[in-house]
Amino acid sequence: MTAPLKAVDATADLPRLMRDLAAAARAAARVLATAPAEQKDRALAAMAAALRGATADILAANAEDVAEARAGGASAAFIDRLALNEARVAAMADGIDVVRAIPDPVGAVTERWQRPNGMVIERVRVPLGVIAVIFESRPNVAADAGALCLKSGNAVILRGGSDSFRSCRAIHACLTQGLRDAGLPEAAIALVPTRDRDAVGLLLGGLDGLIDVIVPRGGKSLVARVSNEARVPVFAHLDGNNHVYVDATAKLDMAKSVVLNAKMRRPGICGAAETLLVDRAAVATHLKPLLATLIAAGCEVRGDAAVQAADARVRPVSDDDWDTEFEAPIIAAKVVDGVDDAIRHIERHGSRHTDAILSEDLAAVEKFLNEVDSAIVAHNASTQFADGGEFGFGAEIGIATGKFHARGPVGAEQLTSFKYRIRGSGQTRP
């Protein structure tokens, strides 16, 4: 494996560096747009192999990042997002293998029809072009984004957070090796080689039209900045204020298991549940056991009066808590008057990311699934399934909560647009 990308000196001409990086990515995107599926898949196989072979190097680089973050006072949730181990590196490689196995979306004809004049019109999937992915602490995003962009025929510029700088360089070296082994341009997966924060501003400006789409992956402040300042389209979610509603008909053992997983499996990820809503009709049977399960697992519960009455260990909830993505073992809890009240609460306080209902009442389930206006709605399943890998996409480049082009986990197919091809035989318009 080649050495990781060398960091750029702080005195470098950053605007020129970034424009050159984007220009090279644009040239690479033209190659990728017509690259055979077999060649892209060969690169992905080589990337996965390189990651597995470089596990020790990646973990050594990550250990330096983690030590620096700890010395700087980073939270436990932040460290969990930043830290890698052998299993997480293996999961990165396995995710690339899954991406390689999915059908190539580029060139797929999604619709075809013939007009009365004999012309045949086709709608065909095409790459977006050059995608900039700006992310913070999770170094695995580099591998996920690189693989998905390559599979979908896009070039990508990766700008990782300063906290994961060393880890991203080690991972990027593996991705570059895969491109080289398959005879594809190394500039197809570029990594911004500096921690200089001004690089983000240059990407947001679009670099003279060289950037087609920006995907932010990080905290609310990063996503808000990208959404407010970007001069090119953005795929993003601002936060993951996710809800689990427990209906009176929910099976108690299943509800305890799902609620615990939704909150505590990994409290710091965007798919974690932040609010528990319990049907008033289930207070006598479900509320106290659910609270006990969460508290026993180390979760702080902040509840309304009805929730506090069920367990003295519950702390009072504040108005702000209903709108907070805690990213920690903390959950807000409320008793609601059935599914309609739960939907009203989610409409008022949710972030349109992922919300779940636990219920055996099919009418309530269908009402929830149809009326909750979120990118992902789930029945009898944890909100932590909000993940491209769990959807069978192999990985994801992010979760989109908007309604244009892509929504939910953004995988390879969602990283394509389309164009129309007209096949005629000399037709002219009268």
C-alpha cells in the first residue's frame, strides 16, 4: 500500500490548491461516467482488500486521533464516533464488498416509451458529477462515500474533520490503491490534504462550478452552515430528533427490547431515539417497565408529570428537551392520548428523520406510517435501522430529510440523476 496523503503546509495557496483538486476531480468524473461496471467493481474489490491489509496502519493513525481528541476534552459520544477497532475496519471493507455486489445504476433505463410519430424516448440514469462530502468525526465516512461515489460513476472530494485527519489519510491511501489497481484516475477520490477550515468555505462556494453536490455529515452546526452557505445543491439532515411511540397494544417484551436498542445501542448516532411517547392507555402496563429498562441501562430519563409519577428517578423535562438531539444516553418521555396525539407531537418537534411505532393495532400502524412525514417510518423496529447498510445499500453517504431528488439513506442509486435519450428516424416538428 502507498503512504497516506501528505498534509499540506499551512502556507500553501489554499484557493489554488482546492481549485486544482476540484479540476482534477472533474476530469476524473468524465472518465468514471463511462467506465465499465466491471472496472469499477475491480477497483472496489481492491479497496476492500487494501483496507483489510492496512488494518494495523489505520488503527495506529486512529489511535493518534483519539488520543488528541481525549486530550482536548472530547465527549464519550464523540470518541465513540471517532474511534476505530478491528471490527469497524472490517465493517468498512465488508460494506465496500456489498456496494460492489449491487447492480450498477449508471446507464439503467428507468422508462421507455414511443410517441405517435415513431420517436422512442428513454429516461436513463447518469452520475451527478463531482460530489463534495464534508464530515466530522466518523472516519468510516471516507470509505463509505468513496465506494458509493465510485459505484455511481461520480468523483468525490472528501473533507474530513480535523479530529479524524490522520485516520482519513490512512483510509484514503487504501481507496487510492484500489483506483490505481483498476486503472482508474486517482483523482476520482480526492481527500482535502489540510485541516485549514477555510477549505470548507471554498467547497461551499462551488469552486467556479466544479462542484455539483455537497453532502454534510456531522453535527447540527456543520449541517446548518453548509445549508446556509452552500452555492450548490445539498443533501442533508439537520438533526436526528427521532421518536418511538409505544401503543397500548404493543407487546411489552418487544417494546422494552426495541426502545432500549433505539436509544442505547449507540446513543450518539443520528438514528438514535431521542423521545419516547407512550399511549395513555398503556401507562398501567407498559410505562414503568420501559422506564426501568432504560434507567437500568444507564439512560437518564426526562419526563412530563405522568412519566415522573411512574418512576421517582425520572427528572423533569424542559420545553427545549422535546427539540433536542441529545446524542447521549438521555431520552425525553411523554404520555400521549393515542396515535393522533403522538403524530401531532412528532409533527411539532420532529426533524423528519426516523420515527417508529410499536403496536399490534394495524389501523394505528397504517395511520402512523402514512401520516408521519419523515424520511423513514418504522413499525415494530428500532430507529437505529436508519442506515444505508441496513437497507441493503452497502453503505450510505448520508441521510437526506428533504423531499427533492433523494430522501432517506443516500446510496449509489440516489447519487445518480437522469437524462432523456430520444431515438428518431428523421422526425421534424410541424
